Amino acid sequence: MSSAGAEWVFDEAVLAAIAVDAARRTPGVVRMEPGLRGLLDRMGRGVRERLGGLERAPSEGARAVMADGEVRIGLDLAVSGSARAADVAARAQRAVAEAIASATGLTASVVTVSVLDVELSANGEPPA
């Protein structure tokens, strides 16, 4: 993104944090699922934060890659059993693409959503 001769560069962690925020606010999304890669990233980030005295916005459950002017987002999430997983994933996909565009002016050319868990109630039925 550039404006009047200035060029703005967004760190991939910032893009992932925007994606997480948008996905979490999507109806039917219960939580983000960090997976093994996310857990390893969290440990590395924790060390960097302690050494640098910085605290980053949460980005577990999302990956962002910016290459050749393209933004690609990957989301891993858990959804409520009371909604169709495909519908929730599609809403999260749209919400993330819109949030990236609104916050940065960039276009997310790809937003991939992986539903890793469906949250059911204690008796195995979808929650009310």
C-alpha cells in the first residue's frame, strides 16, 4: 500500500492478528485452533517478547503470507455444533478478507479456512 510517495509495509504477524480478530467475531466461531505450528510460533514469540519487551496481538490459529503483492491467509478454527460448519467457514472467510482490506487497503487474494473441531455439548448434541 502506498500513499503520496510513501510505501506501507505490513508484517505478516499483523495481518494474522487482523485475521484472528475478524474470525473470532464471526458468529459460530468458538475459538481459533493454533495447531502444532501455532504452538511453536507462540513459544518463539514469547521469548522474543520477553527479550524485546514487546507484546503482540494474538495471532494463534492464523497464518499470513505476503508475497509478490499478494496476501494469503490460512485460518484454523473450531465452530459451534449448532451451525453448519461450511456456513461458518464461509462467513469467517468473508469477514477476514473484508477486515484485511479495511485495515490495510490490501486485498487478501486467498483466505483458506480449516475447521479443525466442532464444539458439541456434553451429551453429544449441538449446543442450544
